[in-house]
Amino acid sequence: MARNSLRYGMMQEIDVLAIGGSPRKDGNTSLLLAKFLEGSSAEGGRVSRIDLVDYTIAPCRECLACFSDGNCILGDDMQQIYPRLLASDIIVFASPIFFYGVTGWAKAMIDRSQALWARKYVLKVSPSATETGKRWGYFISVGGTRGQKVFEGAILTVKYFYDTLDATYAGELLFRGIDAKGDIEKEPGALDSAYELGRRAVCELREKRGG
């Protein structure tokens, strides 16, 4: 522990937030997400995780109240998530594919980010204190089918979510033909790839920031 403290003590701290969008906290995307965080932590990243299935998030009502001050008027668990989104240097979002998109839990959170969209595009206020272009977002997903377009809808949704947060879409990890619980553990190199992506994310962002 002392050695790790010496190694990372003088380095810029990188906050890594993982968001799990699966209803199964021990499912395939969850395992990949855990490995990403393991890799990030190994490089000194300060990691935390949200599993959306543990939160009550109502759908966006399109009342447009957020257009006045950039805040959502719905008083549910999304209010706990907003500040964590804005405080993170790296966000890694994981969701299995449901009907060629992200899960309902994931989509509810993304839709409720309309308040942050309003801050950026209506009120012209940056939704994050982090310098634009030096904050990164990643996407991890698995799909039960092997269709060529199975991830296209989800990727587009996630990219616009990250744009709202002033985060650069920095990478993805996608696996087709993964459906039953535990299938990802049979996919050669999958978990190692997630670990390496998490490790590189922290290293490369720190390097880009000059710290």
C-alpha cells in the first residue's frame, strides 16, 4: 500500500464513475464493468459505481421546467446521480442490448439528463467544471444476437449522452452472441480486455492532462 501511495501520490487524481444499466448485477456487463474498474484502480484511479437497478428514476415528463434553471423538478433518486456525473473525469457506462437499444433503466437515466442538456444548449452554461475535451466516456455492451447493427442504436444514444456531459466518447467494448449469464467468461480475452481498457483510460487521460 505504501508503494502504491508513493507511486500515485504526486499524480493527478482521476475520478472514474461506472454506471451499470443491467437488471442483473451479476450478469455479463456487470462482470466487464467490474474488470474495467479493477484496471482503473490499478493505475491509481478513484473508482465508484452506480447500479441503476438500485435506484428509482422516473421517466422524463418533458415539462421543460429545466429550461429555466437547468435543474430537474422530479425529486427522485436521479438527484443523487446528477452531481456524480458532473464530478467524474471518466465515465464508463455498461448496458446489455434490449431490442437494439440500452435497457429501460439506462434509458430513463439518459432521458433525465435533459436537465444537463438544457444547461449546455439552452442556458449556455457548461454542465461540468472539467475542461471540455479532457473528460472521457466509455461504453461497454453485450448483445445476444450477432447482427451487424445490433449496437448501432445504443452507441448513438450513449454518444449523445456523453456530448451532454461535455465528455469525449473515447472507446467501447462490444461483444456479440453473449446472452446467458456467465457467457462472457467463456469469451476468450473479454475480461482481460475490459481490465486493459480501464487501465489505459486512466493512464491516457492523465497523460493528456499533463499530470
